[in-house]
Amino acid sequence: MNKQTAIKIIRDTFEKPFDEGRFINFSKNLVNYLDTSKNFTYQGNIIPDAFEQSIQSLKRIGKYQDADNNKIDILIARLKKGGSLAHARTMQRNFIAWYLNGSRGGDLKDAALVAFTSPDNEDWRFSLVKMDYRLEESPDGKTKVKTDLTPARRFSFLVGENESSHTAQAQLLPILQDDKNDPLLSDLEKAFNIEIVTREFFSKYRELFHNVKESLDKLVEKNEATREDFKAKEVNAVDFSKKLLGQIVFLYFLQKKGWFGVERDRDWGTGPLNFLRLLFQQKVISYKNFFNDILEPLFYEALALERPDNFYQYLNCKIPFLNGGLFDPINDYDWVHTDILMSV
């Protein structure tokens, strides 16, 4: 498969609300041969009592066996209304472990690729759950089989309408492009390995930091008012850039909680999960410079100053007050009168 086709399949699957047809198409292309002859759905009293409050159904859409004879099932786990993708991930993983470990007397499976979906969320989670079976000798001298699970946090991508498919794309693209060889379970593990993703994140983060610092250095050099204010307040480009990136990362944390863009009479948690993107695209308010006109007021007014009802008129929505130093101007620089017209 050529690169552009592979990218399109990933984007069509992972940048939209969950769709079973698109997920099946992606799965067939991922493993090249997907056996769909004996699929089934678990629901109702088939779901064990330990999971019935959270799991609506479990559907197998196919099975796959790699060249090392590892048995891998492709599953869709639908959570009940009110079930959270972010919380109870250990429960969700243990439910899949129950299935892999024979569930209703079936064969043992080595792993599963699972789409976890919730009726309350436009996003969904694509996970690899892997069983490790090993022999362990007990104190009485008996040998028994012990199972180990991959950590739920480590082998999972959060995807959907409010998420970028960048990470999934970078990790899964080589497998989709390789039409000659069917992926081994070890290949899938590598694709989901968070250590690789983390290294890429920090590499990109370091690159972004240098870009911000260089842009700020150039701006300070050209703009006398900014240069004088920074000099008087002992603000340097390194510390400013570090704090700015930390502020932006924390914005995304708050956005994930639905705490941005909340309507005046709505509850916290109901804000759009892509509020920052909406701001950037000028769908909330127009601006000339994103940092100067949007981020600085958001940092140093909306988040830093307490308001009786948390309503921030400038952005026409509720924004939480955070009583902490992260959203205080560094060294109290004059953010109102000092124009920092740079792209972030």
C-alpha cells in the first residue's frame, strides 16, 4: 500500500467518531488477512457480574494468527452510557483479559486489538491487550500457569473527532505500508510502545522550544518597548519560552476535562474538547495575533483572576480560576502594554 493511501485509512478511521465499518476496513488492511468467518457478540448475562455495570457488549469482528502462531482477536468493546474511556482503564483491560483467558470455555488467545467506545464520547480508545503466559512454581512445589497483562496506559491510543491521528499514524504507518509480510505480535507491540512515542514527543518539544526562543530573541531585538520591559523586569527568552510551553501543555490538560468554553449555565466538563483549536481557527473570536490577543488574556485574566461566576466576557464562556503561579506573568512583565507579536 502506498503511503498516501495508508495515511488516508488512518485518518478516516482515527480522526472521526467510531464507525464499525471503517474500523473493520482498517483492521483488514493492518493484518492483511483477517478471518471473519466465526464472529460473535457477548452481551446481557454473558458479561460477567464484575463488568456488567460498565460493559454493554463485546463483539469480535475477526481473528488473526501471525507467523509465530500467536492468536490475536480484533474486538469492539462498547461501554454503557456513563462509562468513561479515561477512567477504569484497568477494569476495561481486565475485562479483555477475561476474554483472552478463555472466557466461556473458548481457546486461549495471546492478544487482542480492541476499540473501546462510549455513547457519551466522540473519542474512543484503540488498545492492544497482550497476555503473557508463564509457569510459576508455588511454595508447595506445584507448577501453575500465571498470566501477565500489558499495562493499559502503555498500549493505547486515544483517537476520535477531537484527537489528532499523528501518533497512531507515525506508529502504524509502516505496518500498513508493508503488503509483503503479515505483522507479528511483536510488530504490533512495537507500534504501541509508549517509550518510542515519548522519545518523539520530547524531541518535538525540544525543537519547539528552540523555535519559540529564537522567535522571541528576534522580536526583542527588533522591538524597543519589549526589549526595555524585559530588561527592566529581568525577563530572558529561555525562561519565558519554558514557561510558555508549560502553560500551553496545561491548557490541553484542562481542555481534556471539558473546562474550557463552558456555556454560562452549563456544568464544568461540558466544554468542547477542541476548544483551543476553535480559538485558533477564530471560531470563538477573531484576532490579529494568537499569542498577543488570545493566549495572554487567557493566561493572565481568565485563568489568573477570580470572577464571581467564572464567566469570562471576552471569550463569552466560563473559564476556571486557577490560584497558582503558572498563570502569573513571568517577573510581572507588562503583558497589557508590551506587544509580543509572534507565532506559537
